[in-house]
Amino acid sequence: MKIAVIGTGYVGLVTGTCLAETGNNVICVDIDEVKVQKMINGEVPIYEPGLDVLFHRNIAQGRLSFTTDLALAVKEAQIIFMALPTPPGGDGAADLSYILGAAKDISKLVTSYKVIVNKSTVPVGTADKVQAVFAANTQIEIDVVSNPEFLREGVAVEDFMKPDRVVIGTRSEKAQKLMAELYAPYVRQGNPIFFMDERSSELTKYAANSFLATKITFMNEIANLCEIVGADVDAVRKGIGSDDRIGKRFLFPGIGYGGSCFPKDVQALAIAADHHKYDFQLLKAVMNVNEKQKTILVDKVLNYFKGDIKGKHFALWGLAFKPETDDIREAPALYIIDELIKNGATVTCFDPEAMENVKAILGDKIKYADNQYTALENADALLIATEWSVFRNPDFEKMESILTKKIIFDGRNLFDLQKMIDLGYYYNSVGRKLITE
């Protein structure tokens, strides 16, 4: 098939590249001329494991191309994916201006039947709004389809190529047939394609992310309670995770959820409920708890240093909101850094992939290390904010020789408690026994 993907952000680039991998001819469109030229030159603009291999292979084989020319992309495409940003507006609701603006531009270019696919995460009713834009600008038949993405950063290529499920919202038999044909190569092992109406499809995405965010937040609340009552969150997690009604995924406690999806989608769903005069109390509680959880490590640091960290210097391992990505949107590490600086401390950080993105925001407010060990130099303590694999088995003897004191505040529970006792560290993690020197 001939496919156009409008927008080459995280979702758009993964979608376009993976669609090309199964033999489709895909042209990706972006208004950023510099970015487009870099992609034409073979430069992948985001870090996502495995994406570079597919990206270069499909460019070389002529199935994947990039342009700033929307008319060129629309002319030949049978299916047009819109993978555009939906950032929170002033009131926190999803801003649809990029999507509706693109829909208007596309509507003036179509000359034959097209399937217009909303790949972005959008509020309920967006497909109807897009359909109305086309109806106002063209007499050409089109179908607007809702096809939300369920890509996890760090394993997005695998998620697209072997999805747990594909959700497609359309009441058009013509569009349904085309979408079923497009996705057939990705569900050969029998994973389902769920066809439903557009509004149900749109709500499915928000509901899924909000439920997972709720699950994470619930576990963080349990972890905080564990510290108060003297229980071990690891034992509790295993005990409830073995119940197949609950499941073990998304039960790891830590310093809150971040990224591009959960914070934005939970907020957007709560606000959408408000617009319909429904008080979604559970989601509001989830957001409040998560906001506090992001800086729980700073609370632990202040408690240890008796409320005064002015002049103290801290090492921070991890900046991305999760491992295997360079995405720092709503990353807890940024909130931690901000609070440490507000309290008069200085910070040196290390992250395998996300430091350039942080430099673009924070500049010289903090220092950036070449590796995880040089980050420890002159540090009064180490804070861990992202569970990168490289942090899981460090050289503790080397760490001891560099750190001013053997103090670790671990927001991701990376290390075994008995090992930290044996090594003689002060080790403060989330929802587990406090190990003192």
C-alpha cells in the first residue's frame, strides 16, 4: 500500500518505519526542514532500540522517504496517518490545533478516496471533528478512522511489529477492509484486531493509560505505607502480583510515572470528564499522588541531612523518565534536580542517552558527567532516578573510593538489601527497609 504519515515525532517515525518494513511504500511529512533533511541523510532523530536498523534498511530499499511537501505525500497515499502532537492546553485539555490544522490542509489536497487515520492520542469526539473539517472543505469521499497507538518507549518497534492487539475505530466497511489488510502482517500469530466505533476507540486509549497510571500510583502508595508500618514492598508486590486478576506488570514502586503519555492522558481524561460534568475523583487522586511521588527522594535526602542541604553536592544517575529512551518529558529526575537546586545543592548527572535533551533545558544549572563513575566525584550522596541496566550491577568498590560518603537514595529499588548491608552503605530505597551505615 501507499501510506503517508504526517508528523515524524516518536509515534509518527516508529509507525512509518514499521509500516515500510512490511513492504508498504511510506512517505513521512514534517514541517521541520532541518529535521527532514537529517532523516533524508540517514540520521535517526530519536533514540529507540532497533529503530535505526529498520530505518536505514527501508530507506536503502526505497520504501521509506521523507518530505516537507504535504501535497506530494497526499497525492499518492491510500491511507494517511496523522501522528501529530496533542499537548495540554492552558486548561490541561488536549490541544487539537495541530490535528485540525493538518486535517484542513489535507482536505484541500485530496482528489480521490482516502482513509484518514488519527494515530495521535485524542479526546473522545475528535474523529467527528476531523470528519467535519473535511466535510466543510471537500466533496471528495473520505473516512476518518481512530487507530490509537500502544507503543512503549524502549520497545516500541517490537510493540508495533508484534502488537498485543490493534484497536481500530470505524463504522465504514470500506475503511475497515483497508485497515484489516494493512495490519494483517502484524497479527499473524493470532493477536486480535478490535473493530469498534470511533468514540470507543478514542476512549480505549485514554482508559488504558489511565488504568496503568492508577496501578503504578496505587503501588507507590502501598510502598509509602510499607515504610511507615515496617513491611517490605517487594514481598507485597509479589504477593498481589501473583493474582492473575491483578498481574505483576506495572506494580514496581518508585518515584512516579512520567513520559509523554501517562501524565498528559490521565489529565486529559479527567478534564474531559469535568467538561461532561463528571467528577473523576480517582484520576484526580492519581495525579496528586504522582506529583508528590516525583520528589519523594528529595524528602528522604532532606530528612537525612536534617533539612539543610545548602552547599551539598549530589550525583544523579538517570534523567530519562524510563530506561531505553532519551525522552525526558515529565521525567521525575527533572523535578528532583529542581528541588535540590532550590534547596541550595549542586548536581552532577549521568544518563546513557538523555543528557543532550536535559542540556537543552537546564544548560549549565547542573554538571554532566562522561560516565556513571565520574558523576560521583565529590558527591555527598548518590540519587538514582532511572533504572538503566548499566546501573544495576555497578562496581561498588570503585563507587566507595569516589563518593565522599557511602550514601545512596534509590528511587528504583535496584539493589539487593542484604548486599547493601554487607557493603556497609546507607541505602534508602522506596517501600523497603532502611539500611543505615
